[in-house]
Amino acid sequence: MIYSSELIKGTLKTIVLKLLADNKKMYGYEITQRVKELTLDKIQITEGALYPTLHALEADGLVTTQAEYIGKRVRKYYTLSPTGKSKAKEKVSELADFMDTMRFLLDIKPTTA
Amino acid sequence: MYTLSDSQIKFILDDIRASGIEMDDLQQNLLDHVCCIIEHELEENGDFERFYFSTIKTFYKKELKEIETETQNLLTFKNYYAMKKAMITSGTISAAAFIIGSFLKIMHWPGAIVFLGLGFITFSLIFLPLIFLLKVGEINTKRDKVVLSIGTLLGILYCFSMLFQVMHWPGKHMIWLSTLAISFFVFIPVYFFTGIRNAETKVNTIVASILLVAVIGIQFTLTALRPSAETQNKTYAYVQNEQLLKKMQTSSGDRLPVGSLEQKLVSDIQKTCQQLKELILKNETGQTFIPDDFELHHITISEGILGDGFYKDGTGIKLLSDLKAEIALYNSSKLKTEENKIPVAHTILEAASDRIGLYNNLSALNELTRIQMHLICS
């Protein structure tokens, strides 16, 4: 099952921040691949959603960038800034709390294997 | 793994640019992203162009440019909530300032100008632009955006016209007439012809347009295009009195011995009268005197109340009480016969202190000129 884009849209910032918190520096393509890998293809981040988010995070000062030349093209690496680090923690715990609330609200029983 | 040549990279970058991506950063990001996909997924002898076009298609729904639009939206509206909050705060501040300012103005208490000015500025320069920025993002059609832009601009102009009127700044008529003209000749036609084409908004557009024409028409009838003959005659009378006073001042010379108490008192009263007149004229015409070529500049003293400008920083009230004291001292002098005393009955000097704001400005000016004439004759 691939999740709908509406579900992913609200959590994309958190996903990107958390990935950057766990990996020192990443570039766009790497982020999409890592998410695909970790979620066994269930979450596929689209380019149309990822790059606007990365630019917004940069404008907010949550990430810093570093350009690296690969032949004729430039690769932009993203790293969390100090404020980005605390924001990542804040966003993850907010989402965890939200998930607990949703579990309670929608009365979802934990699935036992 | 496929290896991309320099010309292929240039080909991709050119295509991304041609698709309408203008931000340099975004171009580079997308270029690297496509290159990575091609390098990882295309076989060594695969068809580069076909694979590229099928890959780039997965980046968007309708066109590649939507990524840039989304990026710009996020960058512009990253402060969406802050903007909304600022809009509500500035709206509340301006509403409160308008209410307090209006109340002070009605009561002729000091501070009205400060509050009204604050209201006008926050409303026109913070509140209206914020509404525009927040609303323009929600609107899809170009026509509505044009109507909203002109409407916002007019709102700001309208506020400035009122501010200019209240502060008696030069150019107040010009800005007010431009506001009315733009409303009537630009805004209403644009609003009417864009709204009437849509069946859903047709009736509302017609009703709203009629209301707008009526409101602007009423405001236009209230606008004096040129001062009335009566106002002009009163201004001439004041200017003629002033000329007479000047002539009397120069021809009388110094009758009183220099350094005497009376000479000092007379010059004090003259000075205070002059300062008071300058203050009243400044509030009324924006200048401290009526220049000789006043007709050329369409300067007239339109009769009205002294108003808040007189109370501002307490200058008017202080000058007036100084004048009262000086004249009382002058009149109480033993040498003064009854007919040599300066008459103060039914002048601004006798007005109750809480009613001075309501005093007629032209009367006050003429009374002060007469006091100055009395001084010279007695």
C-alpha cells in the first residue's frame, strides 16, 4: 500500500528533519531513496513536494546547504542547523503525540502479530 | 549504470529552464535529481531521451513549473500564520485608535490627532496590505486579482485623503479628487465588467455597482471643487485688515519710550497675538501667513472651528492664557482711560476654556488683528 499524498504532505517536514538529524548531510535524491528504503516503498516522496519543502526549511534557517560540484552539475547537500536540530526533536515528539491521539480518537487497537 | 555526457547534462538543464523553472537553486536540485535517477536506473545502452522525458513527467501533475510555484508559495506564506495574527492585531489597534480618536475629537480633548493618525496609518499601511497579501493567494482568476489590487490601493488612498484633510496638509484636495476619480473611472468599470460576465455574480455585481456609484456620487456632492464666494470674500476681508494693520504698524513708529514697562507690554501683546494667528493659520492653510499671491495658490481661510490643532502640545492654550494675562495687566494700568483699554468682551479671550476648540477660526483671527490695531491707536 502506498499512502496518499495528503497524509504525507502534513508529515514531510518532520520526515526530512528527522532524516537529516540521523544523517549528517544528505542531498535530495538521497532523501527520497532513503525514505523508500526505510518504508519498504510504502512512502514515496515526490520531487514536487520535496524541493519546495527543502527550500522552505532553508528559508526558515532550519537547514544549511553546501554545494558540491559533480562534473558539470552541482549537488546541494543539506545539513541541520542548531535550530533545525531542536526543531526536529520538537516535530517528532509532536507527531508521536498526534499519533497517540489519533489512535485513541479512531479507536485503533494495536495489531498483534 | 548509465554515464551521462556533458552535452546530455546541458540538454537536461536547458529543458528544465525551458519548462519555466527560473530559480537557480531549484534548477540545480532538479538537474542533479534527474541525473541520479538516470545514472541509477537506465541501462548502459538505454535510450537517454526517452528515459529522461518519461522520468521528468513523474515530477509533476500538469507542468514542471508547478514545483517552482509551490516553492514560491511556501516561501511567501511561510509566515502565513504570523501574517494572519499581525492582520488581526493591526486591525484591532486601528479600530481602537479610531474609536478613541473620534471620541477625543468630539470632546475636543487633546490627543485626538495622535490617535486618529495612528488609526489611519495602521489601517492603511499594515492592515489593508496584509489583507491583500492573504487574500490574493486564495484568488485564482486574474480579474479578481486586478479588482482586489485596485480596491486595496483605493482603500489606502482613501485613508490618506482623510489623513490629509484632518491634518490640513497641502495637496489634500488633489489626493481626495484622485481617489474619487480612480474609484469612479477605474474601479467601478473594472469591477462591473468583470463581475457581470459571470452568471453567478451578475446580480450581486449590478447591485454593488449601483451602491458604489451612489456612495461616490454622494461624496462628490460633498466635495467643494472651489471655495465659495462667501469664503473668498471673508479671506479678502482678513487679508485687507492685515494690510491695514501692517500700514498702521509702520507709520506709527515707536511712540513709547524704549525700555518703558508699557512699551514692553505692548510689544509682548503684539508678539503673542502674532503667534496665535500664525498657529491658527498653520492649522488652516498649512502656512503661518497668507502670502501676497494667495489667490494664485488657491489659499483660502475656510471658516471652521479651531479644532484639535489648537490644542496640540498645549501651545494654543498657553499662548491664549499668556495673552489674557498680558492684556489684563495692560488694561489695569493706572494711566489707561476707559476708552484706551483693549475691549475683550465677546472675543476669544472670554471664551470658556473647554469651548475654545469650538471657537470660529476666522472670528479668532479677526479679533486678534483688532486687538493689535487697538494697541497702536491707544
